[in-house]
Amino acid sequence: MKILVLGAGAFGTALAIRASQIGTTHHVSLWSRSSDHREMLRSQRENVRYLPGFSLPSTLAILMVDSDALHAELAGQDLIVVATPMAGLRELLSKLATVDVPLVWVCKGFELAQPGTSYGFMGHEIQLKVAPCMQAGVLSGPSFAQEVARGQPTALVAASAHPAVRQALVHAFHSHVLRIYASSDVTGVEVGGAVKNVLAIATGLCDGLDLGLNARAALVTRGLAEMTRFGVALGAHAETFMGLSGLGDLVLTATGDLSRNRRVGLGLAQGKSLAKVVEELGHVAEGVYSARTVVQRAHSLGLEMPIAQAVVDLLDGRLLPQQAVQALMGRGPGQEF
């Protein structure tokens, strides 16, 4: 199976490493937009910038072409994996719109609102607008790149309306250390991947303020309720949010020390500015960019998402950390379901 991973960040590199180590039947290539980064990957056989400490297998090829020549390299591929940040997905899907190869993305979140629109879109909504004929899907779920690269047990969800895409993902990545479960609920899987990042910022704030384990449990549980209401309003299946891309990814990102979004909340609780926190991360924390779009989209549906709203107010400087807690705890009583 020929697999091309477009985007050599931490997770794209980890998936390329994992796929290249599944038997001897896969031929895996990894591509980076930056020529300097491609040369570093080729010469050092390590992604020092985004995934240091993991040698690239000798069977993993580095594709040494610029983006203008990328289209010519797609012939004969069996699967294309787009591992760019959400901000780069629209441009890349537009360039690949005529490609007749199963394609999936692994980025999570919402893009920023385009000119003339009141909110941003998820990956599958972008694809339907710029490449409607593409056989596409999303690979998501609870997964830190370091653990995937290390070969520690991980389970992910392959979501697509096309059975061929789901099967291609299973063939590409399913192994004794990486389980791939299939789903047709693309909306639910993408909502889970987007909203959990916002909720992880809130949970990091909770832990950074030392509010206790009771508070963390309440925040994760009520956050899951927000996520589910939001997803169902967008057409997702409620049961998806009890699975890997909902509850699973939320628990991992909200409580795991490797979570960048959680670290944003921890940093804000320490009194650091958002700019300082993002600078110290050195990587994209999608929740920072998608929090506002989540709330905008919820408002367009007539939904309240108080936790997500508190995160937006905190990121925008309208609330201090303790004030965000007070805003949530000061809400009136209500029914749980």
C-alpha cells in the first residue's frame, strides 16, 4: 500500500513512522511544506523540530518536492493523509480537489470564519465546499503523537461516508499497537475533536487554580454534555460522543500532561498572558483558535455553551481566571438531562 503523509508536524510524523513499521507491504512517504524542514528530515532522519527523540525508519521516504510539484506525486498513491493544522486544510484540499485517491485529514478544530461568513467550518464542511467529489474522511481519537510514535497502545476512529476510505485507513494503520475503529458519523467525530480542545483549556485552568478533583470531574462531565448538545444540533449521533472521539479524546486532552491545550489553561492560571503561553508552547494549540468559532456556531444554532463561552472570555481578556470560575459556578440550578 502506498501512503503519502502531507504535513510533517508531530502527529503526521508519528503516523508516518507507525505506518512504515507495519509489515513490509507499505511504502510510506512524508512531506513538509518547508524545503528546509524536508532537508532536515532527509539528512538527520529525525524530526528535531516537532518530534525529537524518534528516529525515522529507513523505510520511510521523505518527499523532496515543493508544493507546486506536489500534484504530480499523487498518482499511484493508495491513501493520502493530510496532517497540516486546520488553518492550512482549505488551501491543500483546494489544490487536491481533482485527486481520485482516498484522502483523510487528522487536524482537529474549526477554521477561522472566512470573509462574508459568521463562523468557521469543520474539515468535512470545508471539503464539501472546495472538493465535493473527493472520497474523504477524518482520522481522530485520543492520541498523543509521542505515544503513537513510540508504539504504545492507541485506538483511533476512521470516519467517512465512503466505505473505501474507512477500509483504506484500517489497512494503512491497524496493527497490534494501533487499533482503528470505523464510523460513518463524520460530523460527530469532528465535533468531538474540535470541542475537546476548548474544554481542555478550561480543565487546565481548573487544575492550575487547584480547585480540586471534584471540580475537574464536574467540568469534564458538563463539558461532555455541551459537546453532545452541540454535535446533535449539527446532525451528529449522540452515541458518538460516548466513544473514542468524544469522551475518550476529552479525557485524554483534559487530563494528560502532554496536552498543549491543557497547558494553555495551566499557564493562564499562573497569570501568564495568552501570548506568552502560546510562545512557550512552540506548537499550535487548536483550542485557542477554535474556541471562538465553537461559540459562534453554537449561537447560530440557538445553543448555550457556558464552559466554552467562559474560555472565550478568558482568552479575550474579558475575564480573569478566578472570574471565569465564578461565572460558571454562579449560574442558576438546572436539570442534568
